[in-house]
Amino acid sequence: MMYPFLTLDDGTEIVHSELLEDHRVRVHLERPDAKDCFHSADCFLPGYEWTNISGFEEKDLRRFQDVLESTAHLILRFAKEGGFENASGL
């Protein structure tokens, strides 16, 4: 299951998985693109291992890395507790 996390000002959607068996969390980023339909990438936390990169430029990935580094503690917590709604008690 993937849980919604954040929408950036450029339209990039960030979602994350539950805590995986290997104790990592898959973070998926996706942004609509008029030419390519979507640009996307996955990042596995806590090691910041980027995979499946399609359409994003290096500058995009640097920005996303900064965003994930500043919010990884939340993503990891939410992944353990069933997403934001469960973790926040909403």
C-alpha cells in the first residue's frame, strides 16, 4: 500500500509505502509532464537509494533529496504507523 505524503509547488506528488520487510520504506515521486505524460523516481529510505528514475533531471533529484532529508523522520514514522492519518490520530 502507498500512502500520500506531500505535494510540492511544482506539482510533484510524494507517496510512501508501509515499512517493508527489509526495514526500508519506498518513497515514490511523480510529476505530470505534457510531453512524457509523467516523470517519476523511487527513493528507498533510510539509505536514500534512488532507482527507477524517468524524466527527472539531476537538479530535480537534488531538490527531492533535500526534501526527503528534511522529512525522512516523518516518512519513516508514518510508514510504521499506517500513513499520516493513522499516525496523527485523525
